[in-house]
Amino acid sequence: MNIILLDNGFRLEANGQPLLHHSPDQPAFFVGTGRETMDMYRGNFAIEDYVEARTALTHARLSDDGNSISIDLRRHPGDEPQLTLRVRELADGAELNLESHNSTLNRFWVRLTASADEKVWGGGEQMSYFNLRGRHFPLWTSEPGVGRDKSTYVTWQSDVVNKAGGDYYHTNYPQPTFVSSQRYFCHVDTTCYADFDFRNAEFHELQVWEVPAQILLRSAPTYIDLVDRISAHFGRQPRLPEWQYNGVVLGLKRGEVHALEKLQLALDSDMAVSAIWCEDWAGVRETSFGTRLFWDWKWQPERYPSLDSLIAELQQKGVRFLGYANPYLCVDGDFFPTAEQQGYFATNDAGETAIVDFGEFECGVVDFTNPEAYQWFKERILQQEMIDFGLSGWMADFGEYLPIDVHLHNGVSAREEHNRWPLRWAQINAEAIAERGRTDDVTFFMRAGYTGVQRYCAQLWAGDQSVDFSRHDGLVTVISAALSSGLLGNAYHHSDIGGYTSLFGNTRDAELFRRWAEMAAFTPMMRTHESNRPADNVQWFDEPELTRHLAHMSRVYRHLAPYLKALGDAAAERGTPVQRPLFLHHEDDSRCYDIQDQYLYGPDLLVAPVHEAGRTDWTLYLPAGADWVHCWTGERHAGGQDITVSAPFGQPPVFYRADSAWTELFRTLPQPEGLY
Amino acid sequence: MNIILLDNGFRLEANGQPLLHHSPDQPAFFVGTGRETMDMYRGNFAIEDYVEARTALTHARLSDDGNSISIDLRRHPGDEPQLTLRVRELADGAELNLESHNSTLNRFWVRLTASADEKVWGGGEQMSYFNLRGRHFPLWTSEPGVGRDKSTYVTWQSDVVNKAGGDYYHTNYPQPTFVSSQRYFCHVDTTCYADFDFRNAEFHELQVWEVPAQILLRSAPTYIDLVDRISAHFGRQPRLPEWQYNGVVLGLKRGEVHALEKLQLALDSDMAVSAIWCEDWAGVRETSFGTRLFWDWKWQPERYPSLDSLIAELQQKGVRFLGYANPYLCVDGDFFPTAEQQGYFATNDAGETAIVDFGEFECGVVDFTNPEAYQWFKERILQQEMIDFGLSGWMADFGEYLPIDVHLHNGVSAREEHNRWPLRWAQINAEAIAERGRTDDVTFFMRAGYTGVQRYCAQLWAGDQSVDFSRHDGLVTVISAALSSGLLGNAYHHSDIGGYTSLFGNTRDAELFRRWAEMAAFTPMMRTHESNRPADNVQWFDEPELTRHLAHMSRVYRHLAPYLKALGDAAAERGTPVQRPLFLHHEDDSRCYDIQDQYLYGPDLLVAPVHEAGRTDWTLYLPAGADWVHCWTGERHAGGQDITVSAPFGQPPVFYRADSAWTELFRTLPQPEGLY
């Protein structure tokens, strides 16, 4: 990256392309003041901003002390400096370190140079659009929305009944980081609300509700190298636990008898099962949304009478047991009184425990900024009640709900801590496991995230899709989620097979479940979910054909374990995600850049999930530069073309590179013969 | 009003209350630049703004030449003046005349001092909220929306199918003028997009997408006086034509046989009929929205074979004939080729006639900024085809649709002309009538409006309500519409009896029609409409009971003619609207300020329309300071209390002041005896 000094300004360039230009007539830096309103309803935020002042910092004075370039930025010649920008050159980029001299400034905008055909990815885990160009993306962790498309009935009803319909940019995991097709990434160091605007032809405008400490710009010669650097910067995940490769994780949530009965059915059906995941291990309660969990994180014997001995028995059979936790404790649980007495909860304006409504039940928010509360939750709950009890992992749910009106022990405003909360939640889970020395054997999966979650969160899951094929909340959205979060260094991503959210008459059918299971076999974790309303939604154990289908796909998953482990090596060594956009290995093929419903599973498998109902064939694009072999028929096709293949149940459109070192493994994939 | 000079600033006060304060630490004036996107779809606009700069003009330099005070406003001490403000004192206020010195400025904000309990009204014709406080109001003439409430099915479907659902602030008639409970009014002289924001406790912020020429602030000791001054400023309507007092205007739109048959039924039913209004006099076409009119403004003999002789025959019987026109001409009509050949239409970027889609048919927009086109349309169509043909009036529909991407003869941008278009449309109608010397006998009614429409538009009608009791698009909204537009000097307001828009399965029932007719008898024009889908919606001629009900209400209307004429005198002399908010005559009764579902009909009648389904009684508030007599029972009640009265069909909750000079008239109102 080059820094070119101009009269009263400067320019940053990478690979000969301008990245940032600042001069009096074309300023890049703007500051101002605004007053926001932010209303939260059960994790959904209505946010409005009122900008009272926004001024370009047109006047720059540069000084160079040999070590770094320092730039004072003013609104006009007679002005005091509003900001000082210290540019530190890196081998592959630059750090722009910012210091504000005006404490009233709470809005900041910076423009990066854009080109008309440039593409941009990242922004955390984005469900609707992989390429962010042409839209703006508010970056604020929240519920992702139910439906996420104002033209659908489910979205409309979710908005009306629960203020929960959401929009294309809502996500559990935002991150103020993007990757450009100019082969650089940009990261803004902030946890405040931000909005990255990629709608303009000439510039990207990044808005932050503070003057951020740093803007980091780094480039690389290839996307693989770029992801390597991103991942080295934010941290890398541990390898997957060995047991996970054994097969599907069965989500069962109707108590012990149900769990054991369905597990037996699975095993009798020659299903490859790695674990059962019983999120109701700590008990349940009934609400109008469906059966909800009882948020008091310890074994509830009424629902799982023999769990204390059962876990070891299952493990003997090669089946692990997974549970569930989140960072809240319900007021009617056993832990609440202790935590309240010790002052471990976030507080309200009156200094009392802040009570949060989660939908017909109330909870306290454990204040992770309080070292004692953090330690207590980690030891007393995560370690003693969960790891020591025998759980091999859990869904570490939520993290995106920190209310903005609570008070925290560290004195930082909840608005500033809100986006950081998923990181704190990831950290406490990772530490609990690491301190027990079990990082290689106990895992957890999260939907919430923010900058740095890469370092702690073992695995992402895509959150609560609707149980349908819908464009903005159905099966196809988890591909965009995997690709966007993957580029930012989250190597492991998966989703609930069949989706989760079933509301307003929208229920899962067998076709959706099959198509989702077919995709899930080509993700790092294959895991089912009974949904929020198990009785209304089809399950794999409801129909023998569905059981056989899932068993088949689980054997495909298990068969690929050696390959998936090799992908784990790449993730550990270079941060390369398991699921990859096509252009990551095909930079010269322009067609690859616009595809967000296919992915490479490692370098050698191309996966094109069927994401529409009623399809018996599927059309997809094969990247140029290789020949591709259809996994089920062995037919070989040249890359660089669209092809249509038959896509019966059990044979999802998946291809391997003809020149792969793994061809023997791919050629011997379990066939669904006789099943259909 | 007082002007107090401060160090580097000034303050305006009225009645001892601060109206505007400008000083370096508390500036009132802001300027900046923005880039808007405005997408129109059939009169519905999606508008977004991107503000690139907004700066307070903190530095003021004052000079006083004895005649006026001149103030140069700068962003900072070293700045060139951005604006010059010339303050001209008036006996009751001040003119703030503005001159911009920076041609790049296209955003302007001014803050007026607000107090916490202040109320604000006006903003044109506002359907959802009479008191504007607590919300912001974009001021841009457009379709008002179908449903206007994101929680309703009709709104959702309208948004999805037609981008037409709308919101609380959408209106055919916006106006950048408001009235404050501090007893002043403020008018901003602009036709550009504006947004008046009344959400802040300490200030009202008025945004305009240009530096407006003038801000006018005038106060008065009473609201009646204030409306007088507003009305004197914007202009006053002519008196109603004498024939209008004779009874209901029957909207009939299925050709001549239908019109004559239903008229006969009405007359046989002892209905007081002043006119039939046949909007299909120029022909129809079928679309998926329903039967639409043929937009070629002249008699269509196929649909009304004997209309040329019929009009005179009807007039002999005391029944007038009304038609319909709007400012567009359909491409398949007779007038289009002539107008196109003469260059009378607005043009597109290629210099060709701009073709506008009105929903499955296309039209040209007559360019009223072209004096020849204006003259041609006035003479050839409005005068020759309509007045000379014998029409006694017409619905002068539309006016709010000027597309923003057309080019106009006067060279002014369509964005600047858009809001002015309703005024041009009103003017051409008024002039056509005046030039024929028929202002006292021929009338027209419009839904669109803007500043100054008061001077030309004879009567407003409330536009296209949904055929229901809904909060934001039903019966109750036309009361807010009448009160808000009335305060700005529009004395005459009415609505389609039974509403108009019937979409997505929403259809009119008999109860709604009755309740609407009951209200309409207490408005200046009582007029029915068959709706956009006549066959799907109940009509007064469908059921003998409905016919009798309408006949009764029409006799009530006719009975009140002497009183309505007296209200017309007040309108002509002082601009006092016929329908009045309760506080206009009860300034000291604080309860009167929060009521938007009742009105005073003149000083002496209190009308509280039943605007919910299934009601047999109704609760309302009687203003303090008078006793009130129930029109149907003669029961007398003290003012200053809520009361509940029986409200059977035909006896709407209406009361007269016990001390009225018109008690004899009110006591002898036609009773609905025997009808129900």
C-alpha cells in the first residue's frame, strides 16, 4: 500500500488502485452530532437517527516525523483540529489511528474510493445478500427477523404481532469489516452502531456513532491470502472435536423417553449419529410462541430422570450428549436469587436488577463486565453444571439481546457494550472449556457474533431460519451466511436442518427437510432441529422415508470426514473457511463472483443446494479452470458453463474436481440406492 | 411580535412567548447539501434523502437600516455569508426574507421555539393526526395511501401489489403552514419538498429542500382571528352555488339509463336531490382496479345518449348535472393527437411527450406552465366541453401526480413544480368558470392542494378513503382532514359517502354507508359515490331501508340550508371554515384541544359522528361554556362533560347550543320517525 501526500491531503493506494482520497475539494472524513432513538422489543430494534450536524473536514495539515504521518483535520481554516489521524504504514496496508479533539462529536463518516464494478462482501454474517454493493448495512446485533421480506405474509404478521419481521440487513452477527474485490479488507475498530453504505458508484461511506479508534486497511495478492490475514488478525477457531465427524447431531427436545426412543430408531436405521442435542435438558415452559426452554442452566431431572448416568452410557456407544445455555437466568429459576443477591445482574435506572421480557417470561442479564459475575457464571454454571456434568457441547444461544437501557459494572454504556456482548459470551464459553482442558473435545455453537468472535466461538450456526424455501429467511439464506462470515475468518458454519421458526401457519414439509439435510451433509456440522413447534412440523422420525433419507445423508457426511479434517487443517493454518465462495479458488472466472446459492466445500467439492420446492432437476454453474465430476452419476463436465442435472432426493447437486487428490473418497460416496 | 437583538443573534417573541431564538450556542438556522432519491409509482412516492452536509449558521452579523433588520449568517467566523436574513416587522408578526449566497445549498432547516405542552395543527389536509405534535410530516403531494396503517391487511396488500399502502402523513394536499396553540401561524414560502418535524420538546424543526424565499410568522389574539389572517393571506373561496343547498349530490356512474332510474327512485322516495354527478359522462374503460374513466374530457354519447338535451330537462326539475375531469389526457382519446401536435404535453428526456402509466392505461400530462397549453385546455375543454355543454360542476380530480422526471415549458424542474401543480390545476378550473361569469353557479371539488389553493379551489373533498371504519383510512379520517385544512382557510370540505376504495376483499356494508351519510348531512356538500367497484359495494338504491335513510339525511341537509348559508357568510367575510375544531369557539376548555373525531358545524352545532361498527350508543364530549341540546330528543345537557347518547341509524349524535339564534331551525329538524 502506498501513501501519496497531496496539497492539504493524501491518498492511499493498494495494487495501484486508489483506496482513500482526502483533499479539500474531495474530502473523505466527515464528523458531526446526532441523536438516535433506539427501541428494543425482544431483540428487535427500531432505530432512527437525527443528524444535527455533519461537516466535511476539508482542511488537513500534515506532518511526518519519520515514523508515522500525522494529519490534523479541520472543518475550515480557522477551526481547531477536530481529529488527528496518524497513519501507520504496514507491509500490506495501513492503520489509520484516529483521535478526536471534540468530545461532542458522536457521528463519523469516512469515504473509501470505490469503482463502478467493484464488489464488496462481509459485514459479519449476512443472510440476504452476499455482495453488499448497492445497499447499506446497519451493523447492530439483533434478532435477524422472521420473514425478512415485507412482501410475505409471515413477515407482515411478524411485524404486526411481534415487531419482528426484520429486513435484509438484520443479523445476529454484524461486523464492521468488509472485503473488496480490489483485494483488500477494511476493518473499523468500534463497537458502536455503524452503517456501511455501498450504494454509491464512487465511494463507500462508513458511518460510525463515535469517532472510531482505528480504520485498518490491508491488501493481499489473492483472496486466500486475504482471508489468511483477516483470520490471523481476528483469531482462529480450534479444530472440530473428533466425535463430531461421526455423523449427524440429532436435535431432540421432548424429554428423555423421546430422546432415547428416537436415538434408537436412528441407530436401527443405520444412521451415522455423533450426538444427541437435547436443548430441553434444563427443562421447559409453555408460551404462545411454542414450548420454550427453562432458563436455569442445569440438569432438570423431571425431564431427564437418568441423565446423570445416561451421558456416560451413551458415550460408551459412541454418542455424545449436548445441551443448551444462554447468558440470561429466569426469575423463577434456582440460580436467579443467588445471582441477584451477589449483584451479578445488569441493573436498571433504579439500581435494581434489570428484568428483560423474553416473551411471556422474564430474566436477568448476567453482567459479564463484572469479573465476579463472569467467574461465577463460568465456574458455577458452564463448568460445574455443564462440562463436569458430562456435556460434550451446547448451543450457546443469544448474545444479541443486551438491552440498551441497562447499567453495567464496568461503567461503559450499554449502547457501546451491546455489539460487544456476543464476544463476551463467546469468550466465557471458550474459557470455561479451555480451563477444563477440553478444547479438543467439547464444543459450542453460536448464532450471535461481532468483531473478534472468531477467536472464541468454536462454530457458528445460522440462527433461526423460517421453515421454508423463502428468499430472505429460508434455506438459501444460510449459504450467504456461511460465505460472508467465512470470508471474515469464521471457518465453521452450519444451520438447523429444516429451519427453526414456524409461525403464522408456516410449517415445515418433508421436501424442505430433505433438501436441507442434503445441504447439511456438506457443512461442518450436520444437526437437526425439531423447530419451535415440534408437533406442527415434520420430523425425520415421522416417516420411514425421511428417516432413511437422513440416515443416507448422515453416512455421506461421515464418509467425508477425512476430507473435512483436511479442511480443518487449512482453517487452523490459514483461516480458510470450510464453505467458500466460488471465486476464492477461481479468481479469474467473473461468473463466480455473482453466485451466492452455490459454494465450494473445500477446494474440490462444488455444492449447489436445491433451494426451491417441486424441483426434480437443478441448474448450476461449474467454475472454469477444471473439469467437474457429478458425485452420483460420475459424469464429467467441463468447467465454465451452466449445466442442468437431475436432482432426486438423496442426490443433491454436488461435483468434485476431476483433478482432486480426493477422487477416490468422492467416487466412493455412499449411494442412496434402494432408498427411493 | 417583538424582535429582540442579542449578541450575534436575535429573538422573536409573540404574546410574550419566544418564537425563534438564534445565537451562536443555540442556533436556529442550518444549511447543507443532500442528494435525494424519489421513485414514483402511480402517484405513490418512495423518497430517501442522503444528507452530505448540515451545518449550523452559528455566526450572525446584524445591521439595522431603520426599515428592516438585516442579518448575515455564517458557519464560522472566517466564513463567507451563507444566507442573508432580512426581518421585516409586521403589525402582528414578521416576515423573514431569505437570500442564499451559496448556490450549492439545497437543504435548509430552521428551528422555532416550542414549549412542552404546545399543540400544532395544519400541514395541509392531514388525515391521520390533527395535532401534529410528536410526529414529523413530509410535505409532498401524492396519493394518500390505501389503508395507511402497516398493521392492516389492506395496507399490506396495497404495499405489496401497488406500492400504495401509504402512511400517516401521506396526503393529496400538503402545505408548509402550521398553526400553533401559541396562537401564531408559520408559513414557509416554498414548493420544494419539505418535512416539518414536531417531535422535539424544545423546538419545531422545519426542513426544506432549498433555501426558501420567506418564512412568515403572524400571531393573533384568538384562533378565529388567526384563521381570518391565514385566510386573508392565502385567499378565500366563492360562496357555494345556490342549487347545492337543495340536497344530496347523487354519484351515479353506470350510464344514462342507470342514472335516470336511480334519480327517479330518489325523487319518488322524497329525497332532497340537488344534482346527479356522473363521473362516467366522458366514458369508461375496464381495468383490474375496476371500471376506470376514459380520460378524454367531453361528453361520450355511447354512455349518455341524450345528455345534450337531458341536462336542461333535469335543470327544469331542479336537478343539476355534474361531471368529471383531471389534468391528463389518455393516449387513445380524441384530444391527445391535437395536444401532442401542438406540444402541449410535458416531455421526457428525449423531448417526446412524457407518457405516464395510470394503471393499465397511459396519458400525457398537459403542461400548464405553457401558456398556450393552459389556454387551450381551459377554453377547449373546461369551457367548451364542460361549462358550455351545461355542467354545473365537476370533480377536478388528481393534480398530485406530476412526475418528477418530466420537462416543462417554463424551464422549472418538475421537482419544484410538483407541489405547485395542484395550485395550477385549481387555478385553471376557477378561471374557466370565472371567465364564463359562472362563479356563483358552477362549482368544482378537488382532493389535491398546496399553498394558495384556497384562492381558487371552490371546495375540497377528502379523497379516496377505504370503504370501512379503519382508523387511518376510514370514516373518522375525513374529520381530521376537514379540521386541518379548515384551519388553513379552506372553508368547504366534504367526502365520498361510504368511502371510495374497495380493494383486496374490503367492501362497504350498509352500516358504514348509513354512518357516513349521517355525518355528510352536516358538511357543506352531501355527495354519494358508488366506489371504485360499484357491483361489490352496497349502494343506497340496493335496499329500501338504505334509500329511506339517505332520503331522511338529505332532508336534514336541506333543512339546514339557511344555517349553512350563514356559515358561508362567515367563510366569505373572515375565512372561518364551516367545520371547526371545538377549541375554535372554546379556547379556555383544554379538553377541546385533543378531540379530532368531533367538530363544530358552525358555532352552534356539535357533531360527533359514529365511526365504529356495531354501535347503538355513542360517548362524546360537550364543550364547556354552554348548554347543549340533543337534536333528536331535545334533551338538554350542561357543557364540560362526557355524555353517552343513544345513536340509532338516522339520529347521529348532534347537539345545538341552547343559546343559539338558530334554535327554531334546529328544533324543527326532520325526524326519522317511522323510517326505522
